[in-house]
Amino acid sequence: MVQSIKQKPQPTVIRPGLPDFRNLGVLLRILLLVNLMGLLTVLIAEPDLSRLAAAIVEMAGRLELPLFMAVLVLYLLQPVLRERSPLAGAAGIGAVVVGVAFLVGWWLGHGDAEQLFREAAWAVGAAAVTLAYFDWRARRFSPALAEARLLALTARIRPHFLFNALNGVLGVIRSDPRRAERALEELADLFRALIRDNRELVPLSDELALCERYIDIEGLRLGERLVVEWATADAPHDALVPPLLLQPLLENAVYYGVEPAAEVAPVKVGVSSSGGQLRIEVENRVVDAQSHHAGNHMALDNIRERLMLFYDLEARLEVDADGGRYHVVITLPVKRKS
């Protein structure tokens, strides 16, 4: 199945579901939320302020090991939990939490049986609150809202993209009609890519082909000054990526790094994968640093927000502007059709 955040026509009612325990954002939120609940428990249970610091340290000693063990077990059981109904999955999570709490408590000698039961009960309560939070978050950030936001972000890219492409065709329509005709055919391919359903991930090969067509059209205006050095031989071309991920970065590199330059200013594009992570890089020379930074701000914010919609905290975008070069690196998990 193609990875997507596309809203399905049926069912229209949002149903509760379990969090993905292999998502980095989910794991970080679990750790933070449970630790906050532990801190709140100490603040309520300890009336003596002079012992507050010691009580917090004691709570941390009792909490962190079973918390990390429970998260590890849930990470390993994620494929099994994913196939279960929400109710059965929640029961399985409760069983894991209770089992880990008893095991760690017994191993560390945390008091008698009554103390172990109290710790297990607290763990079940913390798990219930955590699942309720993720259920609320899923309803608050429903697929319909994410879909609408994604379409709005994609729509911002289209006018700039088509405007620059049309300028390239107009530049040669009189001097080289045949080349202009071929460029219009390429522009038609680009337009088809823009109006397709951009709520779904697309193969990396499609995104690279889109960029190559764009560079070919821009070459009509910039001629020999436009040189793109591709390093994509080791790229996983069947990996799925958000549509229009690379093209806006490439467009900015051309507009701010190549067009103002009087000589050849190569743009470097690299795509590679390692350890289940896809790395996309775009590097160009900076001609006007102030203008370049202002012009890239919107494109980078747009891409960051779309990465968040697709991957939560599992993807990141980093920028290094130093030494007269502008270097953008996108890292995201490798996903393929299943």
C-alpha cells in the first residue's frame, strides 16, 4: 500500500487508534509525558518541601528503567499491535506495562507485594493517560485537517514553479521554435505532476525526473551558466518521498545562485541512503547572501511543515550557510511500497 495521509472517503467518522511505537516523535512524547506524570505524582504526594528533591530522585530511580523497558518491548511488538483492534491493542499494552512493572520491581526489590501492586497500578494509570493523549491528538490532528494543510502548502509552490518555466519557454519561442515546442511538451509533463494528487508519497525516481525536466527548461534561459552536478547513482530510486520535495530547493538554488552569477556556478544535488535513512542534499553558491536567505525562508518553512505532516519527528531539514555556499540537507526514513 502506498504511504499516504490522504483522507479516505469511508469511513468519515474518526476512529480511535493506537500510536506507532516505532515513530520517533511518539517515543519522545511517551517519555516526556510519563516523566511529567511522575513529577506531578511526587509534587502531590510529598508535602515536605525539604524532601522534595530526594523524592524526585527516588521516583526517577523507580520510573526510568521500567519506562525504557516498556517502550522497548512495545517497539518490538509494534507489528503485532498494528494488526489488532484498538481495544485488543490497548489490553496488550496494559499487559506489557504490568508485566514490566512487576518484573523490574521484583528484580530491584521494591518492597513487598502491596508496593509492587501499587507501582503496577500507577503504571496502568500512566499508560491509560498516555493512550488517551494520543487518541485526543489523533482526533485533534485528523487526516482531513492534515490533508487540507498539505494541499494548501503544495498550492503555494505551483505559481512560482509554472511562472519560471513559462519564462524559459518564452525566451526561445522566436529564436528556436522547435526547441520551444519540445519545452512546451516538457512543461505539460511538469503541469501533470503538479495537478496530480500530492497528498501521497511518490517514488524518488519520479521526483528526480521532475527536477531534470525543470532544469532542462531553465536551461533555455540560462544556457551554459546552468550546470547541475548530480550524485544520485547510489540513490534508492524506489523509495517514497513527499512530492515537490527537491524541486523547490533546486529552483531556489538556480534563482539565487545561478541566475545572478556572471559565470558558471554549479549546483550540486546528492541523494544517498544509509542505515534506513534517505539523505537529500542541495548545495549552491551564494551571490547575494541577504536576498538568498529571505527568498529561501518560505520554501524551507514549507518543506519543514510538509515533512512534519508526513513523518512527524522522524525527518529533519538542516541548513548550513557558510563560506559563500548554501547547503541544505534533508534526512527522512526510507519507505517503500508494501
